[in-house]
Amino acid sequence: MTKPLLSVQNLTIDIPVGGGTLHAVRGIDFTLDRGEVLCIVGESGSGKSLTSLALMGLLGKRISCTADQMDFDGTALLEASPRKMRSLRGARMSMIFQEPMTSLNPAYTIGDQLMEAMLLHENVPRSKARARAIDLLEKVGITAAASRLGQYPHQLSGGLRQRVMIAMALMCGPELIIADEPTTALDVTIQAQILRLLVDLVREMNMAMILITHDLGVVARVADKVAVMYAGQLVETGPARDVFSQPLHPYTRGLLHCIPQPGKTARGEPLGTIPGIVPSLVGEVEGCVFRTRCEHAVPACHAAIPRRERGDHAFRCVHEDGHAPDDTRAKEATDA
């Protein structure tokens, strides 16, 4: 059996804040193989982007990041020197950020920013880097690619800037791409084009991709694996078809209930909601943090929550199938 390209075990991220310590990411595990798309989905503030920044070694100095294992193709990322991480970033691991206008440097042309990584990592002539940049701009659907190299980010539309970011991430032919909500700032039609482009490139170039999003509709279209994140913890993981056809965690079911179903949701019918708010993760965090919003909560939810597995499908809940055995609602007994 071949080793996964990326393996993460018990990743924990703590941030010192005024009131104590914010436990932003709490003991998450996942693996990713070449050619696979893993979608990490969850509400804003659940720790998705911090997880991606930890993988890239881009967390701030005051942020504590630990893991039992965080390996990329045999390299222990947490033990790698700054020089080693610089050699990986851009060359073998690339990241597409959420808002290209704030990620692209307004003082440099598109061409200079595209060629920079290849000139740095591969020590090739500038002419070869320029040819590669033009080829990738064409591959991501930008017309008149050669003339675009002399333009600045503000001269491009949002959709074109995002395509430039994708081309930049591909310049050195990386093995792993992390896309942090890459379509949030785009309109719906452009979103679909960008997502299809990303997935097609992953398949064509046999790369692995982590797609971070809060949109389950996006996940359904592109994911091989799904990791549902809530309050810094992965509450459910598994193959996309299993998570969508048989969600096991109450939070996952709540998210799916919020999506209109073609042919099932009547016009004008209110969509589902998840009551309550995400609890604070500052200070001690015990038991299931979803219990204050869960209709199946019981007193046992205050204690340690077991990780249950059904083949490749795993979830964290005191109930064996994510439902209370008698389907009672014991919310009054579980107030935090």
C-alpha cells in the first residue's frame, strides 16, 4: 500500500488572546493521496484557513502549532527548517488565496509575479519562465496571454485575477494545491468555471488538492473526500458519496438540511436552520462543543467524545448513529 502524499495526525493550533488561550484547531486528522480532492467545509471561524496556513508554514510566531504527524511526501513539516519550507512552498506545495487583489502585489506586473517562483526554484532562463507563464495563462482560459504579462493586478477583473492566481500556483508543477475559498469573491457563473478548471487541472496533472469552503453545493460537485469542521474539530470525515448520502453527525445533517433540494424543496418553503451560535473556544473546552445546538444532546455529551468509524467514514458523537436512541431532546440537561 502506497503512503499518502499528505498525512496529518492530531494537529492542534492554539492562539494566545487577552482572555487566555484560543483553541482554534483541536486534534484533527486526515490524509490525502495524489489525484484526490479533499474538501474541508465548515462555518466561518471553524479553523479551516488556519489549518491550511499551518500546512504551508505560514502561521504567526506567537501561534502554537503541534501535531503527532504532519508529513508531506516523507518530509515532517513541523520539523522542517525555514529554508526547507521555502524550498517546498511554490515548488511542491502551492496555495491559492481567497482574495487575489490582496494577495497579488499591486506594484509588480502579472508577468513578474508569475515568473518569480520558477526563477527562484528552478533556476531557468527568464525566457523559459516567460513561456511557461504564457502557456499556463492560456491553460486557465485567459486570452491574449502574452499581452497580459505586462499588466498590473488592478487592470484585471476579479475572475481574471483569480485565474492568474491559479496559474501562479501551477508554475512549478506542484504536487499539492491548497485553495482557500478561491471563489468567494466571484459571481456564480465565474465560480463554476473556476472550480471546474481547478478540478480538471488536478486530474490532468495528478496533483492533490485541499479545497476549503463553506459551500456544500461546491463540495458535492468536486470532492473525493469531505471533512466537516466545527469549532476547530473535524466532526465527520469520509468519501463524499457517503457523507452526502448518509451523514452521521448532527452538524453535517443540519448543514445539508439548510440546502434547497431540487424537486423536494417547494417554492417559498423556508430552508432549515441550525439554532444557536458557535461557542467560545477560549479557555477549557470539554465534551462536544455542538451540544448546545444539537437536538440529540444528552448529559454524556459533556464528557470525552469517542471517534466512531464505519470503514473510511468517521464521526465524533456519543450516539452510535448520531441520533439519540429514543430520539428525545434533552437540551435542558446539557446546558453548558
